[in-house]
Amino acid sequence: MSCPACLSGAVHEGTPTGTVTKLHGLDVYVAEPASGSQPEGIIVLIPDILGWAFVNIRLLADSFAKKKNYRVYVPDFMNGNAAPVSSLNSMQKIMAPKTWSDTFSKPYHVLSLLGTAAPAIFLVRPGKTFPIVKSFMESLRRNEAAHLPVGATGYCWGGKHVVLLAEGFTIEGKPLIDAGFTAHPSFLSLFGDIEKMTVPVSFALGDKDNMVSPEQANQLEKIILSKPDGQKGECRVYPGYGHGFACRIDVTNEDPKGATEAEDQALTWLEKHFEGVKY
């Protein structure tokens, strides 16, 4: 995992409209369908290293719920150990200082990242957090999603967890997830993680992503397209975009089209795999 890539991007403007509750032992942000009707499915949005409280992630959850009749959960799978949002500013000043002040303040920002973001990355390593994710999904399937399709969407850090969930875990004869989506995942073991998947997953990757190169994306696509029917995934590569584009794009300096299309990709994929699912 590369800190510069995983802590690049911008904070988006907007006020989240969902609510915060306690669910299955975790703090959870909840975005409900705009129609006010009963949801036709549930999405569990697994965030990047900035965690469940990051405004960009909550706005994305709100958008998912608004566009489709789904309930969206964003649980605190990191148990309060997410990297602070200030890490984005510190990384920008280290990597691309714009003023003399930025240049002279580099040591301060380096120390800030070493004291906050670095420990967060260690504390929320997938080997430690995936059991929490899996336990939550099991409880969700037994209760709120007992009769509804479930999708998992993951960004950067969250992408690894979606891929792991796609290995085909079940509870009471039902899959923990019916389909998955991930944009620019981090921590992947290429290509062992991909080969283990038995649940269909849609990938959104930038061709400038230093986590998954275009060559690796091509091999990843070959693997998921070679799977049996019902397990086949898809892979879309977005030209000109790098790591984090789907959730942290700097809309003042970059074309947000890729982020919008990745969001639509996720919803189209989930809608396709939710259709006709009954429990």
C-alpha cells in the first residue's frame, strides 16, 4: 500500500443527509431510499483509509440511496482508527508544494503523517479488520437482509474486503453478498485473491493507478471473465485516472466524469445481480 496514492485527492463539498446508528455492535452511517419506501436491496459501502466518517464517502452513500431504492450502510469497520482527513492536505503539501511556506513546512507534514496516518494503516490492516467485516455481514444477512439482496462496494482499503467477501462465504444457506463492486482497490494479492472469488465483482480501475497497472488490470479481467456463469465479473479501465478517482477526485482540477461513471457502473452492476433475487 502506497501512502502517497492512498492519501491523495480532495474533500468534497456537501452535507450528508443520512443518520448515524448502532448496528450489530458498530457505529453505522445509514442512507435510506429517497422514496421513503421499503428498500429493494442493501448496499454495504466499505470506505477508503479515511474511514466511515469521511464526508466524501457519506455523500456517495447518499447518492447511491437517492438513485436507487436501496438502503446503504457505511459501518465503522476501523473501530475509530481511520486516518485523519487532514492527511490529504499534508500529503499534498509534501508531494506538490505550491508556495515557499508549503516547502518549509514539509518536515511538519511528514511528522504529522508518521504520527497519524502511518499508525492508522497498521491498525486497520485487512488481516485485523476482515473478521469484523465478515461478522457484521453475517449478522446483517440473518436480520435486515434476511429477505433482501446484498451488495458490497469498496474503495481503496475497502476494495480488498469486497474481494475477500467474494470468496463465497455463506450463512444459513445464503451468500453474505450477492454481488460486489470495487474501485481502485488496495492491498490486493495479485492474482491469488482474484482467483478465489466465486461471487461476481465489478472493478473500476484507472490506467494511472500505481496499485494495479494496466497490464495487471488486463490479467485481472482475463481471470474474472474466465469464471463460470454466475461468477463472472467485469473490469473497466478509466483512461487518465489514478488511484482514488472514484471517491476523492479533486473536482477543481480534474474532470469528475470518471467518478460519476464509476458510481453508475457500481449501481448498474448491483441492479443487474439483485434482479430476481429472493430469500
